[in-house]
Amino acid sequence: MTHKPSAGESTELKWFRSSYSDSSNSNECVEVATVPGAVHVRDSKDVRGPHLGFAPTTWEAFLAYASAN
């Protein structure tokens, strides 16, 4: 699901970058915010832009897949 945040909504989420992000290249980074029942992901270059929302189980399955490859 893609979500375009309303005014002020993005600031309510507590975003963080993965410890695996390359700090020398901030152009290749995503940020994640978790709330009960959802995991939000956005492009760190466009923090006011849209973000994706996932059910926690879907996010966990993606992480398991990504870490195995």
C-alpha cells in the first residue's frame, strides 16, 4: 500500500535508518517507522513524499527473504 501522508502526519512517526545503511552514500537509504499494526517505509531522499505501509507479518517475511539472499 502506498500512502501520501497528510500535513503533520510524517512527523508523528518515529523514523530510523537501518544499521546496514551505507552512511557514506545517503542516496541509497530507506527509513522505517513502526506503529502497532503497521510498518512504514520511505525514501530517505524524499521524506515528505509517499511511503509504503506493510502489515508486520509481511514486513517480517520480507526481512527473512532479504537476509537470506
